[in-house]
Amino acid sequence: MTRIFSGLKPTGHLTLGNYLGALRRWVEVDQHRAEALFSVVDLHALTVEHDPARVRRLSRQAATLMLAAGLDPQRCTVFVQSHVDEHTRLSYLLECTAADGELRRMIQYREKGGQARAAGQSVRLSLLTYPVLMAADILAYGADEVPVGEDQTQHVELTRDLAVRFNQRYGHTFTVPRATHPPVAARVMDLQDPASKMGKSHEPGAGIVHLLDDADTVRKKIMRAVTDSGREVEYDREHKPGLANLLEILAACEGGKPDELAGAYDSYGALKKDTAEAVVDLLRPVRERHAELAADPAGVDAVLRLGAERARGLARPRVDAAFRAIGLMPAV
């Protein structure tokens, strides 16, 4: 059976973009068609300035939302990255396989490093090396597929390069994975800035719909979404990015194609209203189920504990094999 690994980083409250771009597909497709592992990749949240208490709180919230959205622990493995030591064990071996130059070419390193410098902050070494940790996340489990957004494709390509290089140098150890990309609404844009992705790491704002926003808040944010000049409702990502974003969100919520949905509207207001109600209906059961699970933290802990045990059992033999292959003595 195909094996899948993917994760969510607890750097902010999960958004509609996280749900439509990744989480819903994990629930509706991936956990049913493959041996799937889904992780809260909390170690990745440490690459920038952070509040430790907030990281812990957001990690629990993310895990609870993953379950609330419909990930079934009987069908897939849900766990927290830092609960499985094999991730960091393997990461160092892959750092010994990677080259400084290829890590410094990573787009996200250049962007986030530049932002940190502009804010007068130092750039953490972990920001440079975190794509190697991401590679370890994937390779430790022998994953065949990695569902990611377009902005993470470069990191999966690095993972492939490291797997091939390690196998060539030290003997076949790792499966070489491939990136897979979900269809429409894989990249939901900020409602106030359609040129930017709706990111959970951004400052809270009117353009970001969070999964735990109440219905009235969702409606207000969508009704206030930036639109474009002119009156005609048409799907044109280049010239009408605000409308295109709303049409893609509506299409993802209700089905259909954005360009075909555009023909049903003669005003921006009507499109906004229908999009808002579609999002409210989509998120209502997730919020309700989250409230139930959050009231039973011991139950969530039990799921995460079992998930970590499963993940450890899958990862340890491969990571131990990598330790032997690269030349390290076995523990005595």
C-alpha cells in the first residue's frame, strides 16, 4: 500500500486555507487510500522567535482540529513530531549528507531570513537546516507521497535529492518520495490581499478566516473581502484576483468549477453572501466537534500517545538501518 506523510506546523491558528488546501483532502481521500501518517510538526515552529507556551497551546489545538476535521485514528496515524525521537536522530545524518549551498538556496530560508534581519533579529541556524528535518520527517517512514502546497515543493525535491545521495553513498536505505498537489483551492488567498496566501503565521487580520472563527466573524470577513474594479463577475486570476479567490473558495466548498460558478452571479455582493454561507456551513461541524474533543483532553492525549507509538514502530527500523549504513557502531 502507498504510504503518505504530511504535517501541519503550529505557528498560528489553522485557517480555511489549511482546511481546503490540505486537511480536507487528508480526511476525505488520503486516509482511505493509503497508509497515512499526519503529524503536528512542532519542532519546525522553533526555527523563528516564539513563545513556548503558545507553541504548546497551538500544537494541542492543531492536533484536536485534525481529529475534529475527521482524521480517524483507526485509519491513519496522528501524532506530534517531537514525541518521536527518530525525526531528530535521522535529521543529523541527513545534515551530514546535505550541502551548505543547497540549503542556502531554499526560497523560504531567503525570505524568512530576510524578514528576521529586517526586524533586527538574528537568523537561527535551524531556519537554514529545517528542510533537512523535513526530509527526515518524510524519509523516516518510507513515504511514497507527500501532499504539499506549491510553496513546499522545493523542500520535497531536496528530500528526493538527499534520499538518492544517501542511497548512492551508503547503500539503498530510503524510498525516494514524490510531492502531490491537491486540486482547486490548494492555495487560498488572503481576503484583504489576494496576492498573498491565507497563512496561519500571519498577524491576525480581516483577511484570514480561522477554523475556530464563529459564524458571524466568518460572514463579516468574507463580506468585507477585497474585490476588483468593474461590475462583471468573471473568473480571471490575473486581472480579478479578489473575485477569483472568492470563486475558488465557493467551488471548493460546494463543488463545481470557478469559471462556471461565475456565470451564476450578476453582482459581487451576491457572490460574497453565498461564499460566506458556504464557508459557515463547511466549518460548523468542525467547530462543534472541536469543542467536544477539547472538553476531553485526556482522550486526545490517548490518541496522540498511540499515534506516536505507531510512528516510532515504523520509523525506528529504517533510522537504525541508516545509522548502520553511514558507519556508526550499534548500541551495546
